[in-house]
Amino acid sequence: MRTLSDFFNQSQADLAISSLGRRVAPISAETFAAFEREEQPWPLPWTGKAQFACAMRWPESGADPLIWFLALPLDEQGQLLPAPRDALLDRLLKTLETRPGVAGDNLMKDNPVAFEPELHQRAVLHARLSRRFEQPLGAQADLARRYLLGDDAINWQMLGLQGLANQVVGADAAIERALVDRLEQLPRDVILPLCYLLEHGDTPSSLVPGLQLMLDEARQQQDLERYCALLRALVGSDDASVGAWLDAWLEDDELMAADCLAAVAARGWQFLEHETRLIRYLERLATCEEANFRSVVRDLALIPRLRLPILMSLRQAPGDSAIGRRLGQLPDH
């Protein structure tokens, strides 16, 4: 047994692997196995790591899935650094030798590659796994559904994050229509968590125009927290119209806050797979003094489809350009 994929195959568990970090998204067993064989980089790197959840369920046990949250370090090309994975596998095998059938909390306790996802990511993950493993959604989901559909008997303070997540990831036509009609009227304390849930790829195209209008309102009110949350939800959509919106956004001198630029890199990287938009983004990042240019660019360059375009953009940047000046300020550039 040389890889985690080997263990998963031998365990005969029903397996679901999900990326965590840049986006909560399913990862196929084939993609994960190729990553472990160092045949391809991790598709959605985050802060130099492959962060993911492995959910395993043995149908005959009747129990809830066992979930591991793991973060494996990557090299500069986004490929697996095998030593931490090998140490994890060795620990797993030793655990199973001493306590057969036990590979959960005991394995993850004080494990250097284990991590705790942030609350919104965990909520999105559990909502998706509930559907994947056909588990009941619970009373919180029903409460959130009734609220979003306009039930005046439900106060927003009664809502739980998991209940909202269960509705956001459900691709329910009635909920989508309700969000389109009611999002702008929802309390700020509901809009913010909704945006943080939507940003992982669950923003429907029908919601894009409304989010753009709400961004204008948040800007007028100078509410940066709300603005960034709405921006993250907007770029969490894969709708092509968002790219055109970003082109105009990148030309607006008054909108360039470091948090906003970081949000585009974190949740809207797919829109940077565009030659002129990528260069313009890098220029704006370079001119934002508060932005950590090196950190953001290094993290983006680990994304397989962005690595070569970013490297070429940096190499071809004139020395007197904003990008060239930023590079000149960096050690070991």
C-alpha cells in the first residue's frame, strides 16, 4: 500500500473526495490517484497546499460517513510533496495494526496534515455530502427553506448556517427564484453568510444581475465588508457575463481595495484565464500598495491553467511598468 488511493480502494468504502480552500468542489478518484502518482498537479491549490476532505461510508455499518480533513503541501509546480503523505499513510497502517477498523479520530488527533475547515466551507461540504450519501437534511434545512421562500413566521435569527447551506447547494428552482426576487430585501446578517456559501460555485446565472446592482449600492454606502461578500458570490458564478463585468471593474480606479483583489484571486480565478484580463488584473494588483503582490501571484501561479500565462506575463513586463516595479522590489525575484 503506497498511496491513500490504494487504501481507499482496499477499504471498499463508498468514497467522496472534495477540494477545500479555493472552492469546495468534488474531486474524482481518478484525478486524486493521478495527483498521488505525481502525474498531474492539484487542480485547486490553496496557500501552497492541496486541501481536501475524504468522506468514506461503509453501507453495511449504517453509520454516518467518516470524514478526514487533510492538507498536503505542494511543490512550486503544484505537484505533491510525497513525504507528508507517506508519513500519514505509515501512521494509518500502524493505527490499523493496533486497532483494526479504527481509522478516524485516533488517526487525525495531533496529525500534522490534518486541518479544520472554516465554518462556511464545512457547511457547504456537509450539504453536498448529505445529498451524495442520501442523508436527511434535518429541521434546519426546512426552516431555511421556509424563510427564503418568504414565510413571515420565520425570523432570520432562527436560521442556522447549515440550514442555509442545505438550500444554497440544492439547485432548487423555487429557492433560486426566491433569491432573485428577495435577496436585496434580506437583512445584512443573512446576505453575508449567503454570499460566503454561494461563492463556492453555487451562484446561479439568474442571480448575477441582482448581485451587480447590490454591489453598486454597497459601494455607495461604503460598506466594504458587504461589497467584498457580494463580489465573492458574483465571481463564484461561472457565468460568462461576469468576465465582462470584471473587465469594467478593473478599469475603475476607485474600487481597488486589497480585499477585493484578493477575493477575485481566491474565488474568481477562472475569469483570469483570459490573456488581457489577466495582465490587467496583475497591473491593478501591482498598483495596490496594501495588496501582498508576491503572495497572491505565487498562489495563482500554482493553478495549472494559470501557471504559464502568469510566468510569461511577469517575464514580459517592462521594467518601468507597475508589474516590473513590484518585481524589482521583491527579493529573489
